[in-house]
Amino acid sequence: MPPPADAAPALPLRHALALGLLHGPAELLPVSSSGHTTLVPWLLGWPYPQLDPELRKAFEVALHAGTAAGLLLALRGEVAEAAGALDRRRLTLLAGSFAPPAVAGLLFERPIERRLGTAGSIAAGLAAGGALMALADALAPQERTREQAGPADALLLGLAQASALIPGLSRGGMTLAAMRARRFARPEASALSRHVALPVIAGASVLKGTRLARRGLPREVRAPFALAIGASFASTLVAARLVPVERVGPLWPYAAYRGGLAALTARRLWQHRGR
């Protein structure tokens, strides 16, 4: 039986809009966009965590699709330049950084989602990822340029992106930490992280979008999904203009923010446990 006409939608439009607007900046910063998509509604007491798990996953696909389109448009000049300068070294870098997350996603995405998608596990991922970022950035010298990236760096980038399947770790955070640990200067590490991101984000969006198309969407969530895609697209375009493309400063402020969000989540979990 369909829900009454005056029933509240499964995903309120204002919540879909807010999460879409949040997703662009959270994707461009090393703070875990997927972690924010889960934690922010949970911390604010929104009904989003009570949605069907498959519906929540589909919503994340929609957000990433909007972000991927926004990134492609915002970085079109850089993408065109990189495509025109493709050579064996750059192709090796792209292939090596793409293969591990692609394989890991196909094999382990569902088990990871079922076991590690809780607020507590996301908080742990935020804290651990932030610590790795801060440690790698503090200890490694800034010696190498992006032109010196080789097969070993490509593999490490791929493994870093694969590890970001664990909620809270953050694809951007882990690739930045990996490249700083390999002694790349901060702007060079930022460029490498950015260059390998779009193929993975786009590939994941296409794969998950295909699955979503086969299942179909309930009529009542089509409008919130469309609004979220548009908001994610727009916020990515704006964030790409405001967020520094090359991160030249230390990574500890991002690590501190991640630790603060993890601590807030842990405190809320403790309060819930005491009730």
C-alpha cells in the first residue's frame, strides 16, 4: 500500500540539499566525505540513518556522481592538459593507482559496508587517518616532484585509495599521507592525490550507478536524489574555486579537525550508552 499523501518523505528535501552541499567541500578536503554523509545526520538526529541501507548506499552514489561531474568541469583545463601529456610514465601511474581500489571495491566493498559503517568505526577511521596524515607530513622531508613518481609510488597511491574503502579514512587523506611519506613536497603530493582521484571517483560512480539503474529508485526519493546531485555538483564547483588546489601548508589542521569530529562522535556514543 502506498504511503499517505501527507506522510513525510523518506528523505526530506532539506536534508538531501544540505548533504549535497556538504559533499563537494568534504570530497575536496582530506576529511572523508562518506564519513560526513553518515555522521552529520547521525549527530543532528536526522532520520537518514534509519533509511534502508541500500537506499543510503544509492544516495551516496548520487552524491559522488554530482561531485565527479563537478570535478570534471572544474578541472577541465588540468584534465585536458594531463590527457595531452600522457606518456608511459603517466599511464603507469594511472593504471597502478586505479587497479588496487578497483579490485578491492569489487571484492570487499559490501563486507566492509556491513561491518564498518557504524558511527564508532567511522570515528576510529577519522582519528587513525588523521594521525597517519600528521605523522607522515611531520617526519618526511619535502624532496621529490611529481615528475619523479614511478611504479612504486603508483602502487602505493592505489593501495592508499583502496584503504579508503574503510569509512572515515578518506581517499584524499590517505593518498596525501602516502605521498608525503614518500618524500614528495606538499604541493606535489597534493597534485598526485588530485590526479589519481577523478578516475576512481568516476569509475565508482559509473559502476554503482549501473547497479542503481538496474534496481530502480522508489518514486518518493527521486526528487531528493535529483536535488542532492545538483547540490553536490554546485558545491564541488564552488569548493574547487575556494579550496587551494596545491596544499602548501602542513596537514595537521586537517588531522586536528578529524580528531575533533572523532572525539565528538565518541562522546555522543558514550552518552547513548549511558541512557
